[in-house]
Amino acid sequence: MTTPSRAFAPLDFLQLISIALIWGVNNILAKIAIDALPPMMMAGLRFSIVLILLAVWLKPPPKGQWRLFFAMLAFIGPLHFAIQSIGLKLATEMPPMIVAMQLWAPASVMFAALLLGERVSPLRWAGVLVAFVGAASMTFDPMVFAQGWALALVALASAFYGLGTVLVRKLGGGLDPWATQAWIALVAAPTLLLGSATFERGHVEAAQVAHWSVWAFIAFGAIVSSIVANAFMFKLVQKYEVSRTTPYLLLTPVISFGLAVLILHDTITWRILAGATLTMSGVALVALAERRFKAVA
């Protein structure tokens, strides 16, 4: 038996809710910025800001594990953000994309079983299945089917992020969170900007006509979402089980859904709502089943 779970301290609980709020808002602000600028350019600029602010934290990668370390950086950094940014650029409605962004959690369970040989309980496998079925069911909505490529790209990006989180676990607990963020930015910023210069067009024109708020939204994503929210998260996962924090982070898509309707004037049909409910239920089941599994281990 494990020791009982500790209660959230008031300040820690406030930080947890702040993370969900920050990430929920950032999903919408990122979509606005991506619509105004080439997608990889926008993501590259965001990580350039992160790199400038965190460069002082850079340190040599783990000895003897540099290949695994750089694979982790690739999946969490440029691969994830390049594919997701392109998918969001193609998207005409954000709610289905917001749902697809949550698939990293069930994807990480699958990769952990395959790569780490982790034992996965039947209840967690049920959560994985429910989450993916929920996301897939949204394609029966004509509005979602029309942007199927966007949904597929965002889901693929989420899977890559899930794989990256498993590689973090495979590397062990010796990773410094600030150094890791700095390394992700160091790999992502030049890769994304080079990809933008190679495959995207209209950079100067887009920058000239972009509203000042677009640059503010990019800065928000870099400073508040990437650095501040992750700082809160690193602190919380060191004190509490991931299975306890994850359910509260399900507020993120709820906040994004509401802002998508209010700010972007997107439409949420009953099929999208049903698929979203299934997916979020699956993600919650994965987290709660993990907690139950640890309690009886």
C-alpha cells in the first residue's frame, strides 16, 4: 500500500487552476497569431523568446544518453509544434482541435507500454480506447470532416508529445526542468524558423499587417504559457501525483471551448460536444485508473 495522498495546499491549488486557465487562454491566442502569421514562423518566434530568457540555464545533456535526450527534444519541441501549428492554421473551427490536443495523455500510456514495458491496467486501457473513440467520433460531424486533415495533424502532434513525455521518463529523474526547457527552445527555435524560411511564404507581408496584439499573444505564449505555467507544473508534479493534477487540467479544454465560442465565434455541434465528452472522460479515466493502480500496488 502507498501512503495517503496529501491534500493540496491553498497556494498550490491556486497554481494548478492558474495552469488550466493559462493554457486554456493560450490555445485561443495561439490560433489568432497563427491565422495572422505563417505557422512555423509564429512557433519559431515563440521559442526564440523562450531561448533568450532561459539560455542561462543551458547545461550539457545527460552523459551517455545524448541520443535519447535529443530524440525527446525533437518530439516535444519542433516535431510537435511544427505539426500542431500547421494543423491549427488549416483549422476553421477550434473546438475539435482542442479535443485532439488532449490525446497526448492516452498516447503516452500506449508508448509507455511499448517502450518502457510498463504494466497498464485494463481500466487505463479502457480510458485510452474511450479517448480515441471520442476523438474519432467527431469526424462524423460534417463540419469536422471538412477539416479532417487539420484534425489528423493536431492528433499526430499530440501523439508525438505523448511519445516525448515517455522519453522524459525513460531518461530518468535527473533532468533539470529549466535546462530541459532551454534545450527544447534551443532545438525548436532554429528548426522552426528554418522550416518556415524553406516552406512558407509571405513572412514580411504578414509581419507588416499583423496587429500589435499578435506579437503580444506570441509573447504570452512564450513567457506565461511556456515558462510560468511550466514552472508551476514542475513544482506541482514534484509534490503531488500526476494522477491528482491531471483531472484539474481538464479545465483547459473547457476554458478553450468557451473562449472559442465567445472570441472566435466558433460553433459547437452536439456531435462535437459528445465526442469531446467521451475524449475527456477517457483522459480522466486514464488518470484516475493510474491513481487506483498505484494505491493497490
